[in-house]
Amino acid sequence: MCFKRKPGLGRYNGSRAEWYCAYRNARVLQRDGREPNPATAGIEWKASLIVAFERNGSGDPLQGPVASRLTMNRLIDELLA
């Protein structure tokens, strides 16, 4: 018998506005040089981990200028095509 997994993030489930606020606060804390605080929980903790330990190693992609991000996306699309 196969049970379908229900979509959701559990305790990290929140609205777009809550995630936006959490990411913004995490970027401010990261810019000030502070590490993620394990005493926080939920969305704030997850956002601080994502911002602090970017998987691609290039830092926070939302801090870069829009023009350079668009150029990079176009270049990647050209390489993949």
C-alpha cells in the first residue's frame, strides 16, 4: 500500500511574509557577523541557517545587484542550450 506524502514544512510552514521577514532578519544578522542562534526556533532558525551556510558558497544571492544576477542567469541559459 502506498501513502502519498502530504506537502508542507511542518514547523517551518509559514506565509510568504513570515519567510520574507525571517530572511531579512537573518541577512542583517549575517552582515553584522553573528552566527545562527540555536535558541531560536521555527522559521527564524531555518532562515538563519540557510543564509549563513549557503550551499553554493557564493553568499547570499539576494545581496547582489539585479543586473549581475540577470546576466549570470542568461549566461547559464546559453551554456545549457
